[in-house]
Amino acid sequence: MSTPNSSAAATGAPQYVITAENLTKRYGDVAAVDGISFSVPAGEAFGLLGPNGAGKSTTMKMIGGVSQRTSGTLRIMGLDPDQNGPEVRAHLGVVPQQDNLDEELKVRDNLLVYGRYFGLPMSYLKPKADELLEFAQLTDKAKSKVDALSGGMKRRLTIARSLINEPRILLLDEPTTGLDPQARHILWDRLFRLKEQGVTLILTTHYMDEAEQLCDRLIVVDKGKIMAEGSPASLIREYSTREVLELRFGSERNATIGAELEGIGERLETLPDRVLIYAHDGEAALEEVSARGLRPVTSLVRRSSLEDVFLRLTGRSLVD
Amino acid sequence: MSAVTTGPGPASHSVTEAARNRHFGPLYSRNVRAVIARGLMATKSSNWMVMLSGFFEPVLYLISMGVGLGAIVGSVQGPGGGEISYAAYIAPALLAVSAMNGAVYDSTWNVFFKMNFAKLYQGMLYTSLGPLDVAMGEIFLALLRGLMYATGFTAVMGLMGLITTPWAILMIPAAVLIAFGFASFGMGITSYMKTFQQMDWINFVMLPMFLFSATFYPLSVYPQPIQWFIQAMPLWHGVELLRQISVGVFTPATAVHIGYYLVMIVLGVLLTTGRLRKLFLK
């Protein structure tokens, strides 16, 4: 069982909208999700951070009731998604990893028709669709065909569509993968507004910056298991140092330089293209490297990130 | 950059609150009409030529075979023993074929595309729709097309003077029954198809069924074992049913033909719903 986070504990018993205990999904002998447990209180932005194939999307599908779990318990708004799929999904907005907009319909019609799937009346849907088009900055595209939209526009339309039923929980599977930086920032801004309005966000990502920007709390998943759980800041505090010194000595030297750097900083990580020195004070560590007469090709001092947490926990990079 | 005025946050509208609190089982949310509405909206922008060709195909057969070949054949024995023109003999059979083609086109090729390329059903099943809503909605759309083809073809028969009894108007609902049988099964079968090559197998089954199901000549020309085989096929029952209705002659066999389709419909809907559940709610 996960423990309630501090803010929820302060207001008494937290209202969990999602609870998973020993959630497991097997495909034959392979466990895509291997006994994970977590709880999400209402209004939280909760992240699943991990590399491709970690089991993030499978977990999302089980929450949406479109993939049946092998074992464990799962409750969404107190309902079992395997037993009450349509009822559970009435509470959800889903942004799948790949856009599945209705290409045969125009932009605004996509929103109207999707709302009808939830059994919502047209008198509600028409003003709501216009409002969401505004929100997604697509008002002038209302009558366009879907395939005329750019990748970022399609993504925003998919998010607008997922909001048509005013969901309490929004599931976002890799929401910004494949988008250019500007489109990502627009999306983050929209998601942040939703969070401010009290929508619970469940987000999978393999971008650490995205997780740091958006998530109150996250679990780091790898090979179907939870490696760590906490807020981005607390995970960095717990599993990494304040700063990191990145050194590049050229691909030949990187592998052998380790012994000569022994004792600098708290920990050393050797990657194929660079050496990472974890230290409270990166500049001081760099001075010590120079003092030992070592001359890296490039050097960079930066703050620790979730990438470093993941590296520490699994020995691998998030994006490779 | 404007904020959402009323806010998409939780429970700001009573209708969304009501939509959240509806209760239903894992397969069906009583919302078939949303799937139908979507289909009609999409049809507005779809290719009308494809739809029209499905209507004209049997009409062309009727003209070439009925009028052309009919001039050589003369009159033949219809159901109940009366002499009817060759065109009047094959017209109800072609109507059955027309109903089959319309239903099969919608429930196979259209569904195949939506399933594998447009990912339409994945999107639908992430809402509060259940697989039974989706299956029933798609089948209904196929029936609507079948109804349009049947009505058009019956009108052509009337114009050609091939309708001799008021009973013939019942060919339209009967054609819809035939379409229902094919549509419900077609969608279930399509769910097994993964490639375009496999989809060609459907044509490979349909064409011989069209040619040999006593469409152009009576079943009695075949040796007994082949007769049995043809009688096991769905189209033969449709051809016989409509042929009987076209002249207003009803026998106990009429009930068998109708029963055949009723069973086909039930099995087809069960198959399709089960397959959609298996494919999309893994």
C-alpha cells in the first residue's frame, strides 16, 4: 500500500479516485505489469515515469477498463473497471498514445459525436464544443477536416475531445511524444490549467522534464515494477545529489577514466558518451578534476533531474 | 489564449453529472443511437459513387439477364406453379443479392477499415459505449443501406412491370431481414481479418453464392448432394423467400427461410459482440 501524501493527510482521510493493489497484467509468460500498488487522491497530477515497455500504457489501459487485469485489485471512483467498463469510462477522459480522431468527421463534429458517445444531449454539447475549441486554440479550424491539422493541433483536439464529458480523471498516455518544443509548451499550459480546475491527471511519460513540470507525485516504473515513488523534488533528493557534473573525455577515454576520478563527488556514473559525477557542489568537483590534471573535452554543471533518479535506480537511461 | 469560461473541471454541468451516474453492464450502455448518428454524419461526406454502384449492379443484371436473356428463355414456372416471365423470376433473387451486397459492403470493408486503419472503435470504446452498442449501431447502418437498396430495386421492378401482387411490398422488410443476417455475421467475420488479401476471401465466397444460389435458374438442375449444399447457404433462403413473396405464394418453407435468418441474426450479433470485446477489451 502506498501512503497518503502530506497535503491529503492534512485534510483528513484522502479521497482516492484510483486505488491499485498488486495490479498485474501478464501476456503469456511475460508480466507487462508486475504487482504494482498505488493510490491517487482527487485533484492530484500523478505520473508514471519509465522507458518504453515499462508497463505504463498497459496500466493506463487497465484503468480505462479496455484491458483486463490478470490479478490484483483496481478501483476507479470505487468501481471495478473490468466489471463496469462503460460506467468507469463515464468518469474518464482518455488521451491515447496515438491520436484516434475520427478522420471522416470535421473538427467540431469530432467533439459533438464523441460527446454523444457519453449520452450527452446536443443542447449541452454545442456550446461545450465551441468552448473546448477555444481552449484548444482551434476555433478557426472548427470546420476543417481532421487530416488537414498539424500534429500539435491533432493532439490538442484529442485533449479537447477527452474533456467533452467534463471528466474527473484525465488519462494522458505520452501526451507530448512527437511534438515540437513549442507545441509541447502550449500543451503543458493547457494541462496545468486543468489541474488548477481540480481535474485529476494521470500521465505517462518518458520525458523527465514533462514529469517535473506537471506531476505532484510520480512512480518510477521499470519492467512492470515500481522502482520508487514520491514528488519529483523528493525523489531527486532521495536518489541523487543536488548537482551533477557532466564530463566528456571522448568515447575512448570515457570508459577508462573512472579510476582517475575516484573520490570526487559522492558517486560516479560512466555512460558510453560521458561521465557523470554526482556532487553537492558541481563547480567544486570540476575544480578538483582540473587539480588532478584531467582535461575533459567538455564539462557541464547542472541540477539533478529525474533522469538521474532513473539512472540510479535502473542503471539505464530513460530515453535511449 | 483564452481560459475555459465555465471550466472543464469536475461537475460543472448537471448533464455531465447525470451522464456519469447512469448505470449499465459491461457490454451495453443503451446508446446505439450515438453510433448511428456518427455513421450518418460520416456518410454525408463519404463517397456516394461507391454507394450508388452497389445499387446499380443488380439493376444492370436485371436489365441484361431479365430483358436480354429473358427474350430467349421466355416464361418459366414460378413458385406455386404459375407461369411468370424470366425477368419476374430473377428479379426477387437479384433483390436478395442486392440486400446481401449492401449489408456485406458496410459490415466487412467499411468495418475492416474502421477497425484496422481509422482506429474508430478504439476511440468509441474509450467512452461509455459498450461493444454491444458499437456492434448494433454498425449493423443498423448496414441495414439502413440495405433498406435503401431494396426500396430502390423494388421501385425499378415496379417500373418494369414485374410486380403483379400487393404482397410484393413485403419484399422490402424481407430484404432488410436478409441484410440483417449478412450484416451481423459479416462484422463478426471481418474481426478475424488482418490483411487485404484475407478480405478478398469474402468476395471469393460471395461471388459463387450469388451465381449458384438458384438465382438465375431453379435448384432442381443440380444433383441432390449439391442441392443440399446450396440449401445450407444463406443466400438461397433469401432468394426463395423473396421469390415466394413476389408472387404472394406462401408455404411452410416460408417460415423455414425466415427462421434461418432469425437464427443467423442472433448468432451473428453474439459473434460480433464477443469479438469486439475480445479485440478491444483485452
